[in-house]
Amino acid sequence: MWAVTTVSSLGDWLGVFALVVYVASSDHPISGAKAEFAVGGVLLFRVVPGLFFGPFAGVLADRFDRRRLMVSADIARAFLIASIPWVHTLWELYLVSSLMEMLGQMWMPSKDATIPNLVERDQLMMANQLSQISTYASFPFAGALVALLVAPAHLLQGVFPALKAHPVILAFFFDAGTFLFSASRVATFPRELMKVKRARAPGARWNPFSDLLEGLRFIRKQPIVRTLVLGAWTAFSGGSAIIALGPIFAGKLVRSSQGATAAWGTLIVAVGLGLVGGMMTAGWLSRRFDREKIFPIGLMVGGISAVGVSLMTSLQAALPVTFFAGFGAGTAWVTTFTLLQEKTEDRLRGRTFATLQTGIQLSLFIGLAGWPLLAGAIGNHTLSTSHYTIDFSGSRIAMASGGIFLFFSGVDAARGIATARGLRKTARKRGLRFRQPALAGGARKGLFISFEGVEGAGKSTQVKLLYDWLTKEQGKDVVVTREPGGAPIAERIRHILLDTQNRGMDPKTEALLYAAGRAQHVSDTVRPALERDAVVICDRYIDSSLAYQGLARGLGEDDVLHLNEWATDELLPDLVILLHLEAERGLERLEGDPDRMESEDVSFHRKVGEAYVHLAREYPSRFAVVDASGTKEQVHTQVRAAVLPFLAPDRVET
């Protein structure tokens, strides 16, 4: 995927640069069109259609096989870019430009939605660093490549005479080759990692508008996701002031119209280096600081730096400040991608990223037009004293306004994230109180222990060994139960959940069924046993739903916790024993025909294992982590050591 992203990004930039050079040439074949009109029109038709098609591109990425979408889009883009030398009217060129952009919008959300399925959770930031650096670092290489391809174009004039008048045509063919390379590599990706798992009712008609509204509702209802998307939109609106006003401002720094172009190029290099530097540093920062805090801080750093740039009076002073503007933006951008991938379930990722990209395009479109208009409306003003002349030009004021806008978008993002974290904290406090049935007078009754772990971790074996030890050596009244199941009605729900014929089950349906079975299980089995002061040992409980549906399926840890808190009347175990084992090793231990959950692909089971580790770190007071890689006797010794403190007669409620 990294190779595909690098080559495709090079192709995207190369196509834009080559097209601009082609239509801007004084003797281009688009007869009757002024070069300025042709260039502006081509670039306009690269942006405007995407504002309308972009959201539906995400719908396609969430509805159909992403591998096929990416391969089809690459092949179609290769054909279109290679056909430009045979295009002879301006409107045909506009059509090609529009189709190229729409195909690219189909490709991008499919790629962004697939990355979390290719790497482990703790490698996601690194994967996004590589992806985004490849995307933006290919910008200067593409510009240089357009110039370098002129030499071989002259050598091939005898084979293709059109190269004599327009050597840049060779860049179109080279560009087509990059898309074909991408298609050939994507076609080799495992299909199970790129096929969207979603339930489809038999005979149901597909409504793309319903899918689009579902994606928008998801963004609106998820506080962190909503904050990230809105923060990115507003940030690009403010940050576009540097791009839009840069050429004018560069002329003021060097006080020379002849040197303005070189100064502007130098500032762009500084921003680019800062952008790449921020992307490279984002992973290091995420290992030392809270990821959700890095995003707004990056925006605020970028905003302050943009204001600082607007105050500079020399190019030398402006360059380091410009670097930090790019640095803040690069850090925030990589963090945005990583957080969105972590907090969005697979079947909604395409729409989430398409909405993000469409909003960014609209923000840039408004910003690139709006900030120069504001600068022009303000005009050029100076304030002179006996010693100094202060420049109050419109370009400086507008650029400072853009920086302030960017800074406050970071402040607003920080406020939104703090609000979401407050809601989460309240939910955890409410949902993780260790409430148990009590005797008259308030004395605590019973002991509730649950076993958790990936498939094949050895839960059933350890449950039996613990039962034998508690009954024979400790003289306890012990009830052994399981989930899904543990009660007659819950066992029927278990059959639905684990039947391999129900592979198309929607993740929300799955979470609701687990909660429904758990409600019946608690009512019929767990609470009655605790009320008579028994020890309840349960093979899986609420933490399985948090790991499988909340985190691995991407439904959200907090939402799944709320659902199960309501279903069980806030009954959680006294102790959760996590049998920690690598997912691959656990799957090797399985015997017999796998059920629906066991037959999921190994990448899903890896996510489950990572989710359990996350839960154990998040709630250390509830979990006892046991190394399940040893013999059953060695594991049982660790389990007994974890349970023993809970058998003390003077144990009090936590």
C-alpha cells in the first residue's frame, strides 16, 4: 500500500502539472482558447465536480469491494490521461479533468478506509505517516519529472511526431504508467481485507442517499469524529490564507517584484519541509502525549505561526516561522487520519473520509477566493512615525486573520475533544462501579469472576480447573456459566450469533443480540446465584462486547458500554481474568469446525487481542492479566493467585 500510495500520488501531481503546462503553451491544440482561460478552467473542473460527487464516492467505498473500486479507478485514470493528446476541444478537456478528479475521489477513501485492516492498531500512526509523507513529498518530484521528461521526448519524436510540438505529452503516458502500476499492485491485495462486511436484506434495493445520510448521522452523533472533521475543515479555511496571499506577501518581504517569485518558492519549500517534519514527528509525539490533544495543539501552533509570518519584514526572518506553520499542520493532519481510522467502524470509514475530503475542498475553495478579496477590500495602508513605518497592507491583515482563524479552530477542537472526553469519563465512572446485589442491611453477597481472551486462549480449561479448586479445596458454592448463553433463551440467541450461515450480520445487530442474551443470562442465572452467596464463574461477559464489537468492530467502546450497562443493570464482575495469548497461536489451538466468530479472518482476531490489552490498561483495577502461553498447570497457578485475594472473609466492596 505504501508503494501504491507513493506512485499514485506522484501520478496525481504529475498529471496536474503536465496538464497545466500543456494547456498553457502558446501553440496548444485547443484552438481558440486563451491559455489563461484554459488553465483556470482545467483547474476549476478538477475541484468543482468533486464538491458534488465526493460524498457519494465515500458511499461507493462503503458499499462495494474496495479492491475492485481502486483497480477500476486506476485503469480508467490511465486511459483518460493517455487520451489527452487526442482531445481537440476545451470542453472535452474539461470533461477529462472532471472524470479524473471523480475517479481519484473514489480511490482515496477506499485506500484510507483499508489501511486499518492492513496493520496492527499500534502501527496505525506509523502507517499514516508513511502514507501522508508519500502523498505530499511527491509534489516537488512530480514538478521536476515534468521537466526531466522533455529530454527523452525529443528522442522519441520520430516514433510519435506530436512530441515535437508538445514534449510534455510524454508525461501523460508516464502518468498512465503510474496508475497501471497501482492497479497491478492493488489487484494482489487479499480480498477479505478490502471487502466491506455489511448485512444486506434479501431483495432490498440500494439507496445511495440513505447510505450518505447514514454516514452524515454517524459523524454528527460521534463527538470526537465530529470535532476532528469540523476542525480539519475550519483549519484548511484559515491555512489557505498563506497559500492565497503568499505570492503577494513574498513581494513585500523582498520589496522587489522581480524577486517575488523566488521568495514565494522559498516560502513554499519552508512550508513543505515543515509539513513533512510535522508528519514525521507525529508518531514520536503520539507515544509520549495523548493523541487527542496533539490535533488541536498542532492547529494552534500552525495558527500562531501564520500570524507570526504576517508580521515578518524580511525573508530570512519569515522562513523559520513558516516552517513551524507547516510543522503544526503536518502533525495535526496525520493525527486526524489516525484518530478517524481508530474511531470509525470499517463499514462507515469510506463515507467519513469522503466527507472530510469534500469539506476540505470546499474550505480551500472558499479560502483561496475569500482571503485575497478581503485583502483587496482592506487595501494598502501605512502608519509612519519619525523612526518607523508600519505596514498595514491588506495582505498582512488578511494573512494574520487567517492565522487567528486557524488558531481558534484549534481552540474549538480542544474544547470539543474535552467535552467528548468528559462524557466518556462520566460514562466510565457510571458504568464501572462494582455494583453487586446486597443482603438486607447492605452486606455484600457472592463473587463474580469472568474469563476473557482471544479464541483458543484456554478459557474453558481454566474455568474447569478453577471450579475444581474452589469446590474441592475452598468449599465454595460455585456456578459455572458462559456467554453467549447461560440461560435457555440466551442459548437460543447464542445459536443465532454463532451460526456460520449468519455471516452477513450487521455489527450493530451483533452487539444488540449479545446485550439481549446477556440481559436474560443475568436475570435467570447470574443474579440468583450471587444472591445466594455463590461464586459465579462466567466464560466471557461485558468485556467481550467491548473488545469484539466496541473496538474490533469499531462501534465505539462507550456506546457498547452504555448498552450493556442498561442491559445488566450495571452488574460487572469483581474480577476479570484476561488470558493473554497471541491471536494466531490461539487460532492454531482451535479444534472442530469454527463457528461464525472463530471463522473471522486473522486480522480481526488480532484487533480483538489488541482491544483486550487496551481494556486491561484502561481499567487495571478490574483486570488480572495472565500469560496463557504456558502449560495449563502454569496458567492455573497464575489464575489461583489472582482469585485468592477475593476469597478473604473481610473483603470489602471496591
